[in-house]
Amino acid sequence: MKRSPLLLAAAAATALTLSACGGGSLSGGSTGEATGDGAAAGEGLTEVSVGVIPILDTAPIWLGKEQGFFEEAGLDLNITETSGGAAAVPGVVSGDFQFAFGNIISVMVANDKGLDLEFLANGISTSGDTSSDVGAVVVPADSPIQSPADLAGKTVSVNNLSNIGDTTIRSVVEEDGGDHESIRFVEVGFPDAPAALASGQIDAAWILEPFLTQALDDGARVVSYNFADMHEGLDVAGYFTTSSYAEENPEIAEAFTEAMNKSLEYAQENPDQVRDIVGTYTSIGDEMRARMVLPAYRSEFNREAAEALGTAATRYGTLSKEPDLDAMLPSGS
């Protein structure tokens, strides 16, 4: 359903607290300029701007641009670096850029607040490996916390409250028989979480790569790989736009989806190139890039996992109602 520009603007303002799953990036790339609704570019290409966080998660779009997949689809891709969903959601709604990268819960929350956003392409997914994944809840080596259920009554850090971190953690704690309602979640950026853990300010920390590998090097111990533990096929984030933009620019939306899916498949098949490309837009060093755990990059969305995530977010009060996945996910998902 289309909403008036006035309502969209008001809802976008409430979405300023949203954030994609990766916070506190090690950025080293340049920031592009926004391009409006997709201007005509040279050599018959259509210029589009995409808001992304310069982190491991977004490697496929950088790799796809380098490989020429977007040019092949008729697009002149302008990657615009953002600090997270707080810039990405309003940026797409206002037309500062046409597409953006954001996590599944952030888009669910935005739609719950009155926006009409929809995913065109997947972004990252859990590896599905419950013994090694891209993100985990960690504790000090000598902590008495041994299982997810033991997190009940403890202080746990996440990069953003009421988002994908605490939603998935609550789910695995509840599944393990613990009292998820008694967990005290606090906001701590991923780069700062290991120090907060070591100083005793928090009992456990949720951390994503490459900060997870750094924390484990410093002696932290994993209690739960919460993405994989919640659902082995969990999709974490993807590339979205407004429903009105997709309806009014179907050829551009289709071209972007085609190029992005090709980029995701290429990234999944070429992990060494993923590690290399990350070094061009972040300051993550060679040694850490070689060791960090990569997420899964796949073009298909897992509908069952999205339903589980939406149900959990509704049960825990992050959403006021179950999300409309038919409107939010690509047809066929």
C-alpha cells in the first residue's frame, strides 16, 4: 500500500534509531555522492546510488562492482557509505539513494512504523555452523556462564537495542530453557565490547567479525553462535528500497536485483576474493582478513527463517504485529 510523502517523512523520522547489523566498522573507503531517482549516466548506463556500511557484510556489492556485474546490467553503480540503518532507511525514503543495505529486523521495524520498504536482494546469512559463525555471544574464559540459559539475569551487550542482536539472543535463551525477560541488554559498539567484557562492565557481549576473532584471541569464550543457533538458514541483512520506487522503476529494480544476485553468488564461490576486496574499503589488516569467519552469501531468502525471526520480534515487543513477508520479501521467497 502506498502512503503519502508526508506520512513517509514522519515515519522515516521515527526510523532514525534503526541500525544495520554491523556497527563500529573499520572503514577506509571513500564516500560517494547521492544521485536522486537514478539519473542517466554515460554510455547508456543508468546511475544509481546504494547506501552501504563499509564492513565485511557488504563485500559482495564491492566485488560485483569490480567484476562489472552492474555495468552488464546497465547500471552505473555509486556506492555511498553510511554509518548504518539510521542513515540508510531515511536515505532511501528521501531518495538520497535508491537502494540500501540493512538487516532484516531494521526493515521489519521500519515497516511496522508505517514505511513501505521491500527487499530486492539478500545480503548475508548465517553460515549455519553452530560451532563457528560470523557472530557470537562471548564471555570471559573463567565466567560461570556455560550455556545460553545461563544468560538469564545477566547484562549482555548488543550494538543496538530492539534489533536483530537481542531478538536472536532472547530466542536461543528461551529455547535453552532460560528466562529471556530477565536479561539486561545494553548498547555497546562491537569495537568497544571486548574491553567492556574484560573490565566486568558486562557479563557477556554479542560481537560480529572481525571483532569476534579479536575477542577470541584475547581469551573470550563463545556461549552461543546466536544466528546459527536460532535458525541454520537465518538471513541477517539484505538490499532494500521503497515499494513505490520499485513499482515506478521496475526495470532499474530488476537490473539491480540481477546484478546483486550475481554478486552474491560470485562472493560465495570466491572467498579469497571476498577477503581481498574487504581490504580495499576497510582498514582490516591482512592477517585478520585471512582468519575471520565469513558469512554465507546467497541470493535466495529463507522464508521459514524470516517467519521465525518476525514471530520472535513480535513476541518480544520489538514489533507491534507480525510482519507482512509477502510485501517485504521478493516474490517466490
